[in-house]
Amino acid sequence: MDDLTHLEKRISDLEHHITHQDAVIQDLSDMTAQQWEVIDALTKKHDRLSAHLATIEESVDASTPQD
């Protein structure tokens, strides 16, 4: 294999490797975006539940006779 053919093979291999890495990076980026959507939804739900629990606790405290 002459030097030019060897270099062409190496370049082709590198291009293939870069293409694969680009696909992996895009997949990871998509997964990260989906995870942030889930985290955002869970954070909002947690905030709503915390507020609801605080309201219930206040209601229970208000209805409990004081000594």
C-alpha cells in the first residue's frame, strides 16, 4: 500500500469516526433535552404538591384546638 492510499484510508476512517461521533453527540443532546423536560415537569409538580401540603397543614393547624 503506497503512502497516498494509506493516507486516503486513514482520512476515510477518520471521517467515518467523526460521523459516528456526531451521531452520538446528537443522541446525547436529545436525551439531555428530554431529561430537562422531565426535570422541569417534576419540579413544577413538586412545587404544586408542596404548596398544597402547606395549605393542608395550615388548615389542620387552624382547626386544631389550642390549649
